[in-house]
Amino acid sequence: MNLSIEDTFNRELTPDTNLENTRRKVFGAMYSFVKPKVPSNPKLIHVSPEMLENIGVSTIDVESKIFLNIFSGAQVYENTRSYAMAYAGHQFGNWAGQLGDGRAINLFEVVHDKKRWALQLKGAGETPYSRQGDGLAVLRSSVREYLCSEAMHHLGVPTTRALSLMLSGDDVLRDVLYNGNAAYEKGAIVCRVAPSFVRFGNFELFAARNDTENLRKLTDYTIKYFYPELGTPSKETYIKFFKAVTNRTLNMIIHWQRVGFVHGVMNTDNMSILGLTIDYGPYGWLEGFDFGWTPNTTDREQKRYRYGNQPNIALWNLLQLANALYPLIEEAEPFETILNQYQTEFEIQFLDMMRSKLGLELKKEEDKKLIEDLEECLLLSETDMTIFYRLLSSFERGKEADGLKLIEKAFYHPNEIKDSIDTQWKVWFEAYDKRLQLEVSTDQQRQIRMNAVNPKYVLRNYMAQLAIDKANEGDYSLIDELFNMLKKPYKDQPKYEKWFAKRPEWARHKVGCSMLSCSS
């Protein structure tokens, strides 16, 4: 296995001079050198063929001992030095100070086909940033991260990726619901891949410590490798950099809202500087359409990171990044202008995105009300968002009377669709039909467009849990089945029709199938 290594982060930026792997505050450094913990009996469960190709690794290499060793943490690749990043962040709206890679260890950077990929192991052991944790991860959370990373990519959502999923051979003690009932679970390791794992929190750390020198170094590095089109570093370039990050973040959020994805832990240390979905913990897809839903048990009371609040939280997080970058510019107005533009742009882009979900090509003033009225209808009775939009694509103009029957499969309680609820839906379908009459394209053309943005298959939590349960028994077939199905989420794929279904009732309150904790 010959990788084209071209490390930059740990060669060009400031290292921690203390080489001891002890939990501590790290000052004046962007990372600490640390080696992964050697697993007792690593075993490869699954690998992503697409990511193998992206980093220049053959399927033959996957069978090798060195592949197993490198991507389980048993061995450090020759002429490389693994490390953990230092960063800080706001968690649930509160300043948390130094955080850092507590259970992620960065291996190296690979350049293949003119693309740069950073590879890191999640669950590979403690680092100076592990705080009270052990730096390990369990099979349960690792399966969820591995499947979701690749599923999100194929949905067209900006995301980090995943190369491999392995068992470590070691048991890990976890308290799933933080209720004092800790138990041992199978340990696992995911190799995560992204152009960069730099987060908002990397910048916040140095700003909070008035370390402008390292703040500038980090910003210049990020621009050099990931925003080179912005030009050489200067005050104007830093402003353009913030604008570019804002645009990418906005784009990511629009995609989340489009597919009904809820991140669950939108802390600033979980915000990628490249506008990628990063850190898959207690995430979930909307089952019943609900602006107030969050998958995170820790957020059960405040619901800070609920589905409907994700656009606002992204803006709040961008404000924290602006505060961190302020020492490089020392002017508030450019940041304020960009943040105000975010709000305006979100409204425009959200409206356009919703038009696409409804198959509308023309832009009409009444579209906003049509969408708001639809959202009201979706809230009248528990309605599956994914199934609803997919079925709606089959709507035929002039047949508004058939609308409710068309989407019946999306209702969790069809018997509730009567009286005023029935009437409100019928009024909406009449308005939708009237609006479609203004469109030029045929019903068939509209269906093709709608099915290209409204997925048929998403990684529902109960599906992931079924795969986890089988994996805990040593059966990895369902991981493979879901992995392959989720590669083509917009295709009909008749052989997977059983997964085009609402969450089963048994999963409504089952641990892992509804809300989840941050325990991993």
C-alpha cells in the first residue's frame, strides 16, 4: 500500500513541545503529537470502495496486514507523525474553553488526483484533550458515523466521509443514557476522511487566549490550502474568507433542511471551516415533520438544536467565528454586513429549495404562502416528511381531489385525517394544483425533478439500530445492505422497498431509535 503523503497541518503549523500524552491545557500550539492506542485484535468490518479510490488504495491493498494495522491504529504509517488538534468552542451556547481532539487522532494527509484528503481515526485512544474520557469509541456510535457519513455524501449534502469501520477487539465501558447504568460494549474505530478537519473552534481557541500570532498562522494556512482563490493574506482577504465560510455554512444548512436532517450537537467545535457536516453523534432524520424535534437527549429540555432552529444556530456560530477573526481585521462592520446578508440569503435560498421540493420552476410571489400553508398541514397530524415529498411527486394536475389518497402512506395516524384536518389538506391541494397550472413542464418532467431532490431512502435511526444489533451479534450484512442502498437514495431501487416506510411503532421510544445521547 503506497500512499501519496503530503502532510501540511503538522509540518507548517505550531506543534505542542510537550510530547507526553497526558491530559492538560495546551498553550501556544495547534496540535499535539500522539500515537493511537494499539488495539488487541482489530478486525475490518466494512470499507468504502469510493473512498479507497479517492485516496489511491486498491481493493487488493484492503486485504493486506498493513491496511488493517494503519487504519486500526496498530501501526503508524512510515515517515508520518500522528497528532490530535487543539481547539475550543461554545457548547450549548456556553463557552467551554479548551476542547480538542479527545478521541480523534489524525494520521496524515494524502494527495490523489489533485485532491487533498486528511485521514483521522475516531476511537483510537486518549490524547492530551481527552479530559475525563478514554478516547475510545463503541461499535454502536461507529456504525452510525460510518453509514451516515457516506449516506450524506450521496444525498448531496456537504459532509466529511468515512473510509473504514473496524472492531478493536477491546471492550469499552459506556453509560448510554447517562443514568448510572454503565455497561461494556464492543470497541470500534472509524477512519474519517475530509479535505480538512479544522473547525470554528480552532480559531476560537487562539482568539480567547489573545494569541493573534497563531490565529493569523491558522487563518493563512486555511486560506492557502482550502480557499486559495481568495488571494494572498490581507485584511480584505480575511473578510472574503469569512464571507466564503458563511456561504458554505449556509449551503450546508439549506441541504440539512431539504432532507430533514437534524445534527443534534451544533456546538462551535462541531462546525467545519469548510462548511461540511462534521461529528456524527446524536443525529437523526425527521420522522414526523416537527420544527421542534431534536435527537439529542442532552438537549431535551432547551431544544436549542431542534430542526427549525438549525439556521439560527448556524448564524449564532458564525457570529462566534466572526468574534474569533476580529483581531485580524479590527473592524466590526464587515462582519455585521456579512451576517446580515446570511439572514437575507437564507430566506431566498430556502424559498428556492422549497420550490424545488414542490417541483416549481417559476418563481411566484404566492409561493411563500403555499409553502407556509403546507407546513401547517404537515403539523396537523404526525406526517412522515421523507415519504410525503416522495409521494407528492406523483401528483397529477387537475386531480387535486386525489391528493390526500396519494400521500396517505405518509400519515402515522390516517384515522385522524378527517373533519377540519381533511378540509385544510384539501384546500392546500387545490392551491397546489392551481399553482402547478402556471408551470410549463409536464407532470412527468416535474416528477423527475422532484425525485432528484426528495430522497426515497434516508438513514432512519431505527434502521441504523437494526444494523447495530446485528453487528453486535457478529452479522455485518445489514451494514452492507444499508450502505449500498444509501448510495442511491433518489432511485426507486425496488429490492429495497421495505425501507421506504415510516418508523415502526416498536421504535418510537426505543433507545437508539428515537432520541440518542452523546455517549459514544
